[in-house]
Amino acid sequence: QVRLQESGPGLVRPSETLSLTCTVSGYSISSFSFWGWIRQPPGKGLEWLGSIIHSGNAYYNPSLKGRGTMSVDSSKNQFSLRLKSLTAADTAVYYCAREGYFFDLWGQGTLVTVSS
Amino acid sequence: EIVLTQSPATLSLSPGERATLSCRASQNVSRFLGWYQQKPGQAPRLLIYDASNRAAGIPGRFSGSGSATDFTLTISTLEPDDSAVYYCQHRGNWPLTFGGGTKVEIK
């Protein structure tokens, strides 16, 4: 059974950097082309943040204004998101997902709160 | 950026009724449009990909249609378990975007 699991801090202070990791089990991260991050502020809709190919090439939402960086660690079957210069507007549930033509498998999501 | 506009915002129907959800794209996305279902506290679940193809394990009462800028998700016979928010998403080009969602309430 294929599973994706996000991990990271639940609380981050404003202006700091968020680091999230998605661990994939039951499937080789190198066997599928794209892996993505999507977030959802409380009570709001979905926002695509970026997608990364297993080779390491990444595509980002311009709304991040260059604050986001994604990476892949094939040896650990993980991919990661770093988001810097956080503000309260970055408070959201962050999901990682497998991206074929669309996002067909999702992690359960992790709530990240940006607050001092 | 392609903007996806979903309507209506909320749909309130009884079990057994037919639900029709709309998603309109600001630009032509061909058939590169998908639909997701999200229940409270859960991650979204892919229902339809490339406008009309059901994802694995999705019941036949869910169907999608459309192309270019106008798309429809139809739930032929509503069940209580279909109460959720439904989102459309395009993969026509970067950045990928989602619609604002349609909440389906079962009376």
C-alpha cells in the first residue's frame, strides 16, 4: 500500500523558515515523475505550491515570490519543501501528493501555524 | 495564471437527486481538468482526471464532461456520503490552480 506522510514543526515563528518532509512508503520515489506540495489555509481552498521531478527539477507557484525550495532524497524515498520568511498568511494545512496527470495520492496533511 | 471559477458555491439536495457542478476556466485548458472531493478533516481525493476519466475506485455515479473552458461534474444519484466540498484543478500549464470549491450538502 502506497502511503505519503508529511512531517515538520506544527508551530513556526514569523520571519523564520519552514522545513517539511514527505516520506513515501510502498512506492519508489524514482518510479513516478512528479511529487507536489499543496496547502490549505483554515476554512479556505487549495493552493498548489510546487512540484518536483524525481531527478530534482522543480516548478514553483509564482505566488511564493521565490521563498520556496523543493528537493528530493531518493535514498530516503523523501521529498521536501523549505519556505522562508514566513508570515501569518502561511498558516495552513500542508499536503504532499503524488502527481501523475493529477494529484492521485495525498498525505494526511500537517497543520503549520505561524505565530510568535 | 488560469483562473478556475466554480459554481454554485453551495448546493443543497436530497438523497437520490442529481447534482451538477460547474467549473469555468479563464483560458482554454483542452481536457486537462480534474475534480477532487474533500470531506472535513481529510485530504482531497481525486475523482475525475482529464475531464471525463474516473480515477481508480471511484463509483460510477460520478461523471465528468466538458472541454476547453467549460466543465461539469455530475453526481447522478446523491448519497449521504457525497456530502463534501468539490474542487476542480487544471494541468494546462504552470502554475497549476484550483477552483474555489462547491460545497454539496445533503438534506
